[in-house]
Amino acid sequence: MSGTNNDGYLEGQILIAMPSMGDSRFERSVIYLCAHSAEGAMGIVLNQPADEVTFSDLLAQLDILPEGELIQLPDESQPLTVHKGGPVETGRGFVLHSGDYFINDSTLAIDSDICLTATVEILKAMAEGRGPKHALLALGYAGWAPGQLETEIQRNGWLTCPADPGIVFDPDLERKYDLALQKIGIDPRLLSGEAGNA
């Protein structure tokens, strides 16, 4: 099930940071919401690279592959960028991926096209060319306490748009923000930092 569910929660939606956000960590961020309930929310930032670490570095650090060993990745997943998924648990890896890969008791199917797995097994499968067709690897996540995300949305900090695997898995991080805004009919050049109330 994707989109806003009957309870008004936004699990499976994309959040788009507005200029009025006021938190530099999320400036021009596009976030996929993996979970949203009365207990809070959790999402993965889709458009911030973790410049200091590569997929090869990560595999070597986790002893998945010896340093220097050639990694056989499917052509469509090259190059695999490691993302900054958010400021919470930055040492923990999360993989958003297409629904063609599933590990029982480890993979969370958020909707039919997008799943989340946070185990070393998926990294091994990706390194060996057995992983999902589309994947986004992130270190850390964005988290909100109960009611916090709703308050930020009411204060014009975020816009939401339907999830689109084309945006989630687009390798061009620079254009994800504009693509998400265009999906809901907003010209990015017309945004200002001023929020108004009707």
C-alpha cells in the first residue's frame, strides 16, 4: 500500500524540503518515508552523497570482500553511490531497493515497488551481482518523534509527493529535488523561503 493511508500517515510518500525548513542538514532534501505512525516517522534521504565512503570501502570495512578484490556489480547498478540517509545512526546501513529482492524476516516491503533491508546479507548479494535490480545504499536515517513531522509539515517545512521509483533510484542526485517538485506541479525556480497562511 503506498501513499497516504486511511489514518492520514505518509508512509511510502516522498518528503520535499522547503526553503522555510530552517535546518541546514535537510536543505533541498528529498526523503522517502519508510515508516510513519503515531509513534513517529523514519525516512531515508535520497539526494545526499556520503562523499567520504564508497561502496567498495564499505564492503572492505564490513569484511564482506577483501580490500582490493574486484567487485562484480551488475551494469545497471554502477556506480553505486553511498548516501547520507540522515543524521540518526550514521554508522548503520540501510538499502532501499526494488521489490525483486526479498529476505524473509529482514526486508520490509513498503509498497510493491520499494522495500527496505538493513542487513549485511543484501550487501553481500549486491557485491556478488545477486542483489536487487535497483538499490540505494544509505548510512543513517532521518527520524521524527511522535507528532514532530506533522508539526513540521504544518509549518511549511515539507511538501509531500507520491513515491516514484524513478525518483528514488535515479542515479542523478542533483535532479531528484527538481523531479519531485515537478511531480506535484511546482516549478523549483518559483519557490521562496517565505511561508504564508491563508
